[in-house]
Amino acid sequence: MWLFGETMPHVPVPRPVQTHVIRKQPPAGRRTGKPPWYGPAAVLGDAVGALLPVLLAFTLADSTHAVAYALVAAAVWLLVRGARDRYAERRLGERHNLGPALQDWLVLVGVLAVVRAATGEESPFLLAMAALAPCAPTSAVVHTLIHRHLMARRRGGQAIRRALVIGEANAVDGLVSHLAKRADHEFVVVGVCAIGDEDPHVLAPVAARLDRQAPPHMSTDSAPVLEAAQQLDVDVVLVVPGPCMTGPRLRRLSWALHSEECPLVVVPGLTEVARRRVGVSSVAGLTLLDVAPPLRQGCATLLKSATDRLGAALLIVLLAPVFVVVALTVWLDSPGPVVHRQTRIGRGGKPFTMAKFRTMVADAERLKHKLAATNEQDGRMFKIRHDPRITRVGRVLRRYSLDELPQLFNVVQGHMSLVGPRPPLPDEVAGYDEVELRRLAVKPGLTGLWQVSGRSDLSWDETIALDLRYVDNWSPSVDLEVLVRTVRAVLAGTGAY
């Protein structure tokens, strides 16, 4: 499978992915860029999110400089966001931006701290921090609304770019199929230029053909490509390199396309790698992609471990009344233990005992073998939408994920994390292949991309894809975004059964 662009960390697979996304194609001759109001809306949202809280906080504190503080905070916030390229047209609406907003907020605090020290300003420090706190979440909300609007437009065939794909048949099939499965990107393929005599299996028409051998004259390649691009009124040409599309050949093709002001994008065969892990360098005239390894050690992982344990301990204290109420309802609803303990597989294949509130009848494990033929999942997991073993209270607990609360104790013990892949059963792991085993490279989580992207409604392949995306592209900002999305997923109860 081939990749165009980046899908993480935040990528979003917000709902089960169909085999192909049906999306309208824009008519030829019409450019469908992003709405021009995205930039002003983002700037206005950031300005208001910084100005109003600071103004309100210092006004309530009877400060004589409330207006000045608010104006300075808003101006610095906009400068920080602008300097970090947050208002660039190519970025607006492409992701939720919670992680970048938090990074920018830390820069904002640092800049204002320097200004405070340089000017000798003596406003209460805690008051200032509280006043600045809404900046990041407000910005994230504004950018999320823009993102949702952009995704809705793209599903309707707007704000997208007409693309011509060049490559060998298999490579073209892989790229076009990958793009057709998702609607969260800007490309719609309107034609292909096949290299060689083999026909691609994609639905897009073959607009031109190129010889497998590099031609002696540049025009032999460029003429059919430029003619196809003009006839189809394309906005961009996507090239999938391969044995036939060599570096010198691609370079000559780029000269022809750029002379006609037609953008060229080269698609590497690298999938599910976050943009922050990829760098571009040049060595001896060669353009290289530097792919950084996933985060597995260092300060970030130590911070994750500490945050997991402290956060889980705090949640246990805060949710103690909920624990008591749920335990009592489980005990009154059906005979059997209140807490169900089960062996799961953790990081590196190490087994541990996971706890959860019992949601099934006491002999559920014995009945599972009788229901094996009714499994509705297409992979290793066993899931039935209307499982007869689930109790009345159990259905409510599962819908709102209350049955998972005892796993907070597993997090405190270090067996699990707050965010991570779903903890698998031993019999599931026994059937894993080498790709599926990679999901055991990190601790399993109480919540994760699987839980916030559809849960049991997802296919096995989609589940594995989400888990591997998290394993390969984890960062603290990814965890934070998943935790925020978890609240919405729990309240909605989508895919929980």
C-alpha cells in the first residue's frame, strides 16, 4: 500500500472505513480551493481566545492595566501562532491541532515570562497563568470546527485537487486504492498515466501511456503527460517512483511540468509515518527521506509513565463514589463476582491479570464456545452485537465504558497505560502474525485510537491499522488528543457492545 501525505498523529479515522469512499468529482475547469474565510476565522478565534479571558481575569482582580494585558497577550499569541506557520493555507483544516496549540501555548508563556522580567511587571503569577489557560483549548476548538467543515466539503467534492497519477500498473493501483478508502485528504484521481502495457485496475481512465524504457528525448515523456494534464484540467501530478521511473527520468519530467506551472508530488512507498518523524536531506545531489525511530525512551516516555500512574491514582480517588455505585448495581443485578479478572497480554508479550466490572453472566467463558459460530468480527477478536451473555446492567456499563474503570488499578501497577492499544487475550496473540505482534511493542491502554474511532464497529484490519499507527507515531500530544476524544466517544457510546 502506498502513502500520500501524512495521516497522524491525530489521523484521523473517525469512523469505520469503507472499501471505497464515494466522493463527487469537481467539474473540469473549476478550482476548488479552501474557503478564504478559514484564515481570518482562525486568527479571530485565537485573538478572542487570548484577549477575553485575560481581560476578564484582570478586570475581576481590579487591575488598572487589564486592557493592556489583554492586548499584549492577544498580540503575542497571534505572533507565536503566525511565526509557527499555523495560519498557512495548506495547514488550515488539515488536522485538529490540539497538540500544536499546546506547544504554542508553552512558547507563549515563555515569551510573556521574558517580557514580564524585562519590564518589571508585577501582576500575580497564578492569575496570569489562569488567564492564559484558555488560549490553547480555544484555538483547538476553532481549528477543529474548521477541520470538520473542510472534511464535509471534501466529502461533497469541494476543496479538493484533481490529480493525475503516473506510475507502473501495480503502483498506481496501490496509490489510487489507498486514496479511495479515505475522504480526509485533498486529492481526487481523475486519470492515470500508465508506464508500460499493463492496465491498472483502478476506475480512473488511462489518459496516457509511457514506455517502460527511459526515452532518448524529454518530450517523449512530457508530451503525453502534459496533454493528459491539460485535457483533464488537473491541479497536480502524482508520481509513484519505481524501476521504470528512475531519478533522471523523473527529473526531466519535473522540468516539463514546472515549465507549465503544474505542481509535481512524488509519492514514496512509506505508510503511516507521522510528519514529525520525517525529514528531508540532500547528500551528493540525492534527495533523502530521514525517518526517525518511534519514541521508546527518554524524557517523553518517563513523563508518560509518571502521568499514567499519577493520573490513574487521581481518577480512582475522584471516581470512588462511581466505583461503589457500579459495584452495588452489578452485585444486585445477577449472581457472581462483582469484578471479573482475566489474563491479558501486555508489553513485550508479558501476561498480566486485568480487572473490569463483570458485565456478563458468571459462566460466560463456558458459553463462549457455544457462540463461536455467531462471531461478528472478521479477525482475532470475538464480538457479538447482541451477545446473550451480557446482563442488563452490563449493557449500560459497556455502552458508557464504566466496566473498564477497575483497569485504573492496572495502570497504577504499571501493567497498562491510560492510552494504548487494546489489551489482547492470550488466544488472540497466539494467532498473531509478525505485523500484529508489533502492537505489543507498547503497553496496552485503558483507551486508545480503537476506542475513539468506532470500537467494535471497526473491522480487524482497521483495528490493527489504528494500533500500529499509535505504536509507530506515539507522542505526548497524541495521548492528550486521544484522552480528549475519549470523553466524546464515551458519551456517544458508538460501537460499544
